Amino acid sequence: MDAVKTFLIELYKGLNLKYQTPNWPSIRMLGQSNAVKLTMIIPFVGYLILFNGHVVSLINSVFEMASISDEEVTSGSNLYFIYFGLTALGIATLMFQLFCPPLIKEYTSVRAYVESNLDFMTEHRLKSLCNHIDNTNNEKHFVIENARKFLDKELATKREGLRDVSIDVLQHFWNLSSWSKVGTRLSIVLLYVGGFILLTIPSIKMFTKVLSAFF
């Protein structure tokens, strides 16, 4: 078991998945989308909707108007593609809502985050943020070390430097939050990609049938 664990750790370091996987701000564009948020209900009620006789009948009526065979459009395989595609998007969005750091969901960019919090930074808040970063991150960083050196200075020499040090620490905290939970981020990205691929398959089939109806 130790050998397998060591192998997986070395493989993870070699692939550098932490920075190759899209970060939380990038995923936020999908995770915070109102349209994509609606897919969260699909795992619970999607089966009842997509496989409901009235819904299927409505789909048949629409495509019959375009002279397209209802069997080609509403075949069981197509409905399964749609159902599992929307389910994957719903699960990914739910995971984003549960695991994405709150500051990433609240602020649209690092600039917005820093500007909104900078005026409220005091020595006490700066120290608390440094302690929080140390407790949640195993690696030491020069930004935090510099901040602690700044906090150890005499009060008279700290007044002018508080703003600059606070900006560095706030940006560092944003970066740590943006690239945190690599396993969860990777799972969400794979679910989004898989979901859109599944939804694309029946869409391409339908598009092909529509074109063939006119040519």
C-alpha cells in the first residue's frame, strides 16, 4: 500500500494537476450561471420530466411539423443522452455550490475582492488572516513571512506599510482559494465536459435529421 501511495503522489506531482485543472474562478462562469443552476433538479425530477408521456408527445408534435420521424427524434437512446447529460451538469453545479470557496462565489475577480476588503484591514485582521492561511496551508510562503515581519515592527514604523502588506496577503489568500481542492475541481470539470458531450450527441443527430428534411 505504501508503494502505491508513493506512486500516486509522484504521479500527481509529475502531472501537476493542481495548476493544469481550471481554477475556481474559471469554473464559476458555469457554476454561477442561472441556466446551469436549473440542472441541479434534474437528478431528482429529470426522469419524471424526460420520460413523461405528455412531454414525449409534445416533442413528437413539434418535430412532426418539420416532417421528421418521431422515432428518430425521441428514441430511447436520445432521451437517455439528454437525461444523463443534464444529470452530470446538475451534479457538477451542486458540487460547485457546496465546495467552491465562498469568496470566489461572492467576488468576480481578485481586484474586486481586494478593493472590497482593503479599507477594512487592520493589524488584527491582517494577523488573523495570516493565522488562517497558515492553518489551512501546509506550505510556507514569503508573503506571509513578510507580513509577520511587518507585524513585529514598532507601531510607528507600521502605519504607512499596512496597506501594501494587506494587498499582498489578500491577493495571496485569493490565489490559494482559487487553486484549492484540486480533486474536487477536476471532478467538476470532468462532469461538465461529460455532460455537454452527452447533450451534444442527440443535438447533432437532430440537426442532421433537420438538414436532411430540407435537402
